[in-house]
Amino acid sequence: MRIYLYLIAGITSALIGWNIGQFFLTDLGLFSSFPELILYPCIAISLAIGMVLNEIFISSPTRPKLCLKKAKFPVLIALGLGLIIGLFSGAIAQILFLPFFGIPAVIVRIVGWLLIGVAVGLAEGLTWRWETVEAGDKKRFLHRLIASIGGAMGASFLAAILFEVVRVFLQEMPKNLRLAEDPIGFSVLGLFLGLTFSLTSSPSYLVALRAGSGFEYVSQIFAQISPESINLSKDYPRIDQSVLTFVSDSSLDRIEEGLSIKLPSKGSFKIGSNNDCHIYIPSLPDHVATIEIKSREAILIPHVLYFNHIAINGEDLKTKKNIVLKHNYLVTFYSILKGENNSENTIIINHEKIFRFVYYNRFFDPQG
């Protein structure tokens, strides 16, 4: 679905920009002798804004109001970059078209489209800083920026080459089809840019667990007001920071409700109350389950003795059979009931005390 949304956004944005440009050129007669000065900025602005908005809404698809709120500053940046670089590319194209230079029109058009790609890639890469807390990682942000600009330039170059090939065939077609070469060409540009951003902007963290019920945080202030209501033990749920980190803050180790644990793309991670568990939860069995990640697939492997301490989407497991986790699956772990009458070898499930995670295999914006 993600790739289709990017393709649609790319084609639609390119056509909107082209139509706006035609309005200025044809209806208003603005700079009709220098069409690139109008067309290139309009298309660059429309593509830049379209790609930025598409990324924001895909990141938080269920929060349209939040998306609109976050979009204000990124859209202004996209508008400014599209306008400046679009005007620059249009001016460069007009200068290079002069007979004095003798540069083939094909080369000029390719250069112009490359600059449009730079504008869109720069806008998409830079505005990502204001779209998500994930961009707080400077290394990740720089990688994303370089990938956006480089990918956009490559897409623009390929689209320009393909357009020139198609343009040769259109010259043999009837006049009404030849008139459609520009919208067809810019649609191809939008298509290639959409395809590129669907890949370069894909989430780096393909697997994540968001903490839910059972990990509620109680502040020290509340504990002082009502000390009998909470046990402020130092033995708290936590992650192994040598392997796992939280999205919002890599310095934290305590698991709290709402925090998302980002998992590496490959490896296995133990969950339980043993000190060697990567996700440590004190009141669970010593090793309740393992999550194994391979080839963009996450498999929950219940422990043979404690599979009945696990529920998937509200249904308790009846067997020790492995579970292939899917996006938005609710994974619940039941704690052990502790009491004076329980012997050391007797394990009683406490259905009242649970610890729940939401599994993601496509990492939406944690701010969403």
C-alpha cells in the first residue's frame, strides 16, 4: 500500500504543478516567452509539497489533525526550496537554450529535470527533521538526507532519459498526442520520484514493540502522596541496552507505557525474568518466550513450559506452537502469582497482572 500511495502522490503532484504552470503561461500570459521559468518552479513546488505531505500522512495515518499541525513548517520549507531551486533550474535552462552556447536541447532538459529532483529530494530530506523524533539521530538524519537527494537525482535522470525516448516516438504521432508530451513526461517524473521515495523513506526500523498495559509509569511525587499504592522497587522492567534501544531516547533502559522498542532487523531476543533476557520483566517466568527476526519476519517462540503465560490478540495460547507475528498484533504476557501458600515448584498464572506489547512490522511515526 505504501508504494502505491507514493506513486499516486508523485503523479498527482506533477500534474497539479504542470496545470498551475499552464494557468500562468496560457491564461495569464506570464513569461510565455520563457516557459521554463514558470513550469519548473511550479512543478518543483508541487512535487516537493506533495512528497512531504504524503510522508507525513503515511507516518501517522490515523491522526489527520496531528498531521496537518505538523505539516505547516515542512510545507513552508518545501515551498521555499521548490521556488528557489525551480527558478534557478528554469533560468539555467533558458540560458543554456541560447544559440550562443550550442548545447543540445536534450541535455538542457535533462539538467533542468535533475535540478527539479534536487529540489524535491532536499525538501523531503530536510523536512523529515520536523516530522518525527526518529530524526533526532544525526547519523540517521544525514543518511536519510543523502538518500533522498541522491535518489531524487537518479529518478529525475532516468525519467528524463525515458521522456526523451518517448518524445521521439511522439513526434510521429498526431498533433493532439504530441501536445500531451509535457504532461506525460512530468507524470513519468512524478512516478519515478514517488517510487524512489517509497524506498528511500521506508522506515529503518522494520520491527518494533510498543509497550502498553502493565508498564504504566508512576512518578516519585505520586508515590510520596500514596506510598501504599505502589512498590518502588529497583527491579523494574527494562531492556538490554547492548542490543535494544528505545526510539525516543537511546539512553533509557526502563520500559514504560507508550515507549517503542526498536529491534534490529536480524537476531533473537529473550523475554522473561532472568538477568540474561533482552527484555527483562521481573514478575514473568524466567524465560517466557523468544522473538526471532529473520527476512523481515518475526516469529514468537513460546517456552515449552510457559506458553500458557502468553496471549495473542486476547486469545491465550493453547500449544507451544510458534506464532508468526503480524502488524498490530497484541502480545500479552501473564505474570506469576506470588503468595505465601505457593510452593517453589508451583507456578500459578496471575491473569490480573499483565504486560502487553503492540507489535509493528512497519514502523509508523512514534509521535503519531
